Amino acid sequence: MCHPERSKAKSKDLDYFIFVPAYSVSRTLADVLGRISPAVMERAQVLVIDDGSKDDTHGAFESFVAGLAGGAGHLQYIRFEFNRGYGAVVKCGISEGLRSGAKYIACLHGDGQYPAEQLGEFFAHLEGVGSSPVRNQPALALVQGSRHAIPGAARAGNMPLHKRIGGAFLTALENIAFRQKLTDRHSGFIVYNASFLKTLDLAKLSPSFDIDLEIISIADARGWRLAELPIPTRYAGEKSNLNVVTYGLRVLRQILRRMCLRKR
């Protein structure tokens, strides 16, 4: 699944695995890693996946590690020789997370849009609420961060108007198509239950940005429970690698596919 240029030895016997999609994030990577709480770091293996960055993302990682009193610890870094896309990064992260034996696997973007400091809250939710089946259903498949759980939060966090409108429209359609209702189906801040991820065929998943939605859709279709917790919205004028038109069309395709399956 992953073909990195270099990788350090794998850590063992850790409950958490955090993979960090990193494409040209030299300005933000150190801050993102630094906001992971010590309590989470003690139980986690963290893997930065550099998707062929055009800047010195590698140097930013090395500088962060050099500033740690105890050295790299459970921090690792791998790099793709060329940009393979978000879907490939997520597949790699999940694959390595499962290989590590961790119980819970988190996706934390390296661009600083998502709250690394809240990972402990998300892991705890999966360990607590998510560990017990409800009404003969499986345990929680995942917990997703929602930027819309608190009314007005997305606007206060400077989310662009077209993304607020487009996201609300797509989420409304998705809530019609899928069994479980969520306030934000397009956040990339997700912590997964490894038990659920083991049921996926990663090779068949999307190579693009809609892979997160695809995984959520599979969990919903198979009867796994979904949960969301509020997170702040953070936009600071950074350039997004997401083509909103292409992404929207891919989401609509997922919705139509799901609605057709429900009619059978």
C-alpha cells in the first residue's frame, strides 16, 4: 500500500495511531504536531505522510523532532516521490495504522485547519461510548469533527461562503440518502475504530478527496454507528488543493448510488 522513500522502525503496543497528510505544509506542520497533547503522545504513534511536497516539509519535520527533549519518540516520517493524491495518503495511513496494531486510528491534516489538541477527547469518546454495542448494533465505527454542530461557528471561523452553502446543500442531501444524520459530513478530522477499518477493502476506495465520505457511507450502509463532536472552524486564507466542483460531483455520485441501493 505505501511505498515511502524512508521510514523508521515501527512502534509497538500503542493504543493510538495518528497519520498526518502533509502536502507542502512546512509553515504549519510543527504547530500541528506541537498541539497534540502529551497524554495522547504517550499512547500514540504519529506518522507524517509527505505527499511529494514542493516545499521543505521534510525539513520542518526534522526541525520539530530536533527540538524535542526526548528525541523523535514515536514520531515517524515517510515521503512519496511524487504527489499521489489525498486518497492514496489516507489509504497509506489506514494501512500503516492497522499494521501497527493500534485500536484507534486518527487522521490529522498537516495544514492546521483541524484541532490537534482535541484528539484526546475524540479518542476518549471512542474508548468510552464507542466500546459498547447499542441495541445489538456494532460499536462506533468513527467519530467525525463537526464544524456545524454549533450554529454560526463555521462563519465565525472564516469558512468561505461558497463552502458553507455547498457543504450545507450536500449534507442535506446526504442526510436524506443515508440512515444516520450528521451536521457535517465533509470534515477531514476523523478518528476511526480499527475494528471497523479492518472490514474495508482499501484497494477499492476512492483515490480522491471523497474517500472520507466513502468510508463514512460504507459504515452507515453496514449498520455501524457514527458519531460527531464539535470542532472549531479555522480558515486563514490558505490555498486549498480541493477542487470544489469535482468534489461536489463525486459526492452527488455517492448520494445517487446510495439512493439507488436503498430502492432495491
